[in-house]
Amino acid sequence: MKTLPIKTMVVAGLIAVCMMQCSKSSSGNTTDNGNDTTGIDQKEVHQIVFADQSVNRVAIADVDSKKVVWEWSPATSNVAAGDVKWFVNMSDAKPVYNNKYILANASTGGVALVRIADKKTVFYAYAGNGNVHSTEVLPDGNLVVAASTGAYLMLLRMDTTTLPYSGYTKKITVADAHNVVWDKKRQELWTASVNKLYGFTYNFNCAAPDLTLKDSITLPASGCHDLYPVYGKDSLWLSTSSKIWAINLQTKTVTEQSALARVKSVSSGPNENYPTILMQSIDTDQQWYNDKVIDFKGNTVLQLTGLKAYKGRWLLVNTFSYDGGGDVKVCK
């Protein structure tokens, strides 16, 4: 048998290692659900987080298998039995902290931060009876809640030592408040209200968090509902009563993207395997949920029997708002 020179063997080995590493780095976007996947090549995962009102839960469903793969129900969690009533009609669920936690809220006032790995509720609070629609994590870990009929944003201090939280709160009046998004680049909190997009600065005061109005952008329509980052861009999705818009924050321009009405949430991803998904309510009366997620063309992306989802978002890391850390921040 002919023996190769040692130099040739070394070069061949280095090439093989390089090819293996390049293959791993191009394997596609992955999500971290709190599981240890060290040393395991991961394929692209297509999962959607739902605020599901059918049984008052947060659910994660896999698009490829068409199955619910994870759920959190306040009734079966460490939420006190007397506080479960705060979590009727789940109204939002956002992946936060590098996809290791879900930030959820319900129309009846409940707000919860849930660890995906073990489904533990690490924080929960009552944010009032103002029809809570959305919650956001601020850079220091504190939270801000939007309540529509209550017409307020409410600030809450993050405290994981006592459940439920009953400490400092601060309300800021915002008419028909449905949404809140933190802008990491500009260090502003955005909320769309009536026909304006408002930008607030945050005081970064751990003991007494507060917001101050900085600027506003006039919108071409009213009836603002969802506000969420456009994946990978310096822009925000906005749904109003009858259309979907994109707000370019660099140019401060607002452009129509779709004439679909009654859209409760909009979420996009990094490539064609993550079409922009919409949760469109069945009607404007009592059926404000749906059992299917659609794309901009009205095609069904995922449909699950019995689902009554109010919002659905791709389980993807939100780099527009967060720094990518996986540990819960507690302001001290």
C-alpha cells in the first residue's frame, strides 16, 4: 500500500475540519428553548408562539409537524389559584431573553414571565382592569404594559423574589394603548395610539421607573393594534383596523403593506422559510381570534383544530429590542 507524505496528510486533515465547521455555520437559523444542544447540529426550526384563548394558555406550535410542542397554563402553573382569573383571554405572548422565556399577558390584567425550560412562572403581576394588550421588557429588566380601554401604559419593577408582584407601579396616559416595543438603537419605547406613533425615553431609575414623551410620527390611519419589529430591519410592523403598514424609523415614513383588515399580530423572519405571518380575527364582534395563521396572500401557514389564537409570533430572537442575553435582568 502506498503511503502519503505526512505534509499531504496534515493539509488534507485541515481541509476536512474546515469543511465540517463551514457546514455547521451554514445550517440555518436555530432557536434556543432552554435545552442543552451542545455538540448537536440543529436544523432550522419553524415554531410559532400563540396567545391562545381557547383554554387560556400560551402555546408553541411546530409548523412542520403541525403540533403543539409546548404550553403554559396559569391554572396548572405556580400561579396562585386565586390569581388565575387574571389570565383570562390571553392577549399577547413574546419570546424574550434569547428565546428562553415567554412574556405573556391577558385581557383581564395578568402579566407573566415564564421560563420555557421548566414552565416556571418567574414573575407575575396584576396590571389593572384596563384590557391589557401587550407588555415589553425594558433594558434593565423592568416591564411596561399597554392597556387599551384603560388608556394607559403601566410600569412594573421586575422582582422575582415575591409572587405575585405587588410593588411600585406608574401609569402614563395613552389613549387606546394596544402595543409597546423597545428600540435598542434609539433607546426609546414606541407605542402606536389613535393616529400617532409615540416615542418615549426611559429614566433607567430602578426604584421609580418612568417614561417621558420625546417625539411622535403622524400615521396615515387610526385604530392601531399590533406594533412589532420587522425582522432584520430598522422598521416596525403596524396593523390598524383595515390595513398593515411598515414604519421606517430611519426615514420616518409609513408605507402600506396589505389591505387585510382585523389583523391582531404581524411577525416576520430571516428568509422565505419564515413568511410574514398574520393573525386575523374572524370578525369584529365576539370572534376576535382564529385557528389559523396566514401570510400576506391569505395562504394558510398553520391551522390547528380548536385553537383560538389572538396573536401568533415566530419563535425568533428579537435583536431590534434586546441585547441577546438569556438571563432575566432584575434592576437593583
